[in-house]
Amino acid sequence: MDVAIVTVGDEVLAGETTNTNASWLAGEITGRGARVRRILTLPDDREAIARRVAAWADTFDAVVVTGGLGGTHDDVTADAVADAFDRELAVREDVRDDVVETVAAYRDANPDVVERHDVDIDVAAWASLPAGARYVPNDDGLCPGFVLGNVYAMPGVPGEVRAVFGRVAEEFAGDEVATTVYTPQPEGSMLAALDGVRDRFDVAVGSYPDTEGYNRITVRGDDAAVVAEAAEWLRDTVEVVDADEE
């Protein structure tokens, strides 16, 4: 299963917000055996989002889009995803009921804030999804998630991303497995070993610096037995540290 991730937000591109959603989602998706093939951040630009979502929906098995959902002026992601599939936005009554319930709970819990700031929620704007989309409830906030075709749209608040993704996580199951070995050898001394494991086994191999002073060699593939054999070959070929030492 090949997956692309799109994060939306001018504030991310400006460096005002750290893009933790993309790295968290990539880890969750990869950990379930799917492959993340692309990660891209786009501005709050309806046309740009729609164009990229439409292209990647045709290219990958799934596209995850985070950010830009809701009822404020710069929340254009739902419109953009609808555009990508040539759909219109429509208020969903089940979504509307959940939005009203969430707003009421917030008002009850924060009466002083509501009174002081004259909080007024455009329920219709928050409850509008592309026609035909599957509603994914958000247990951590107001903004609903949804699935349209193979596109999974989620809000941008990290806690809400986790809540919405948790409801669809099992749909990202794949066959890829990975094993990592750690070595004190510098990358330049392992070129022959890295070429050798690629030549001998049907696996993907990456070498990465690590914060603990060791380099990491990660072996990935669709066959667990082949990945294990390739990792064992590496352990016999380069200097490695035991798991207890890592």
C-alpha cells in the first residue's frame, strides 16, 4: 500500500508551526506495513490543494490530507478535496448533530469565555462535507474528518489528527516489514556492505545518522523472511551493537 501525505497551512510554510503531523502520520502508517511515498506541505490555496489531491489520488493507494478543515476563512481543504472529485459541499445532519453537541459542551464548560468573547459558531460551515464522503468523527475536537474515495482528510491540530486517524488506522495495513541494525562504523566505510545487501536480497536499505552516536541501517521489504536474512547478513558484514547497547 503506497501512501502520500499532504499537510496544509500557510503557518507551516512560514515556519510558525512545526510540522509534527507529517512525521507522526508517517510513523503510524509505516508501522502498519504501508509505505509513505510522498510528503508535501501546501499553502491554504484551494486550487493548489485540489490539483495535488486529484493527481495523487490517481497515483497512490491512499492520500492523507491534514489541516485547513473547519469553518474559518482560510479553511479551504474540504472545498479543495470536493473539487478534486468534482463534488459539492453539503451539510450532513449526523455531522451537524455532533458539531452542535460539541459546541454545547464547550459552552457549558467555558461560560465565561463564551460570554467574554461572544463565541458564535457557524455550524453549517463546520458540518459541511463533500457529497458522498464518509464521516469520521473527531473525539478530540470540533472539526470532523472524512474519507472521499481514497483521500483521508483530517484537521490540523495534532491531538485531533491522532483522534481521527485512530478511527481509520486499520485501513492502512500493508505487507512491508522493517528491521534496523545499529553500527558505530561511519557511513563511508559501509558502501560495499550496503551495495552487497542490495545485490543479494530483494530489499530496500537505508543508512541514517543517529543521535546516540551510532548509524542506523534499516532494511525494508515485503517478505519478512527475506528482510530477516538480509539483516543477518549485514550483522555478519559490518560491526554492530547489541540491542542492549543501543
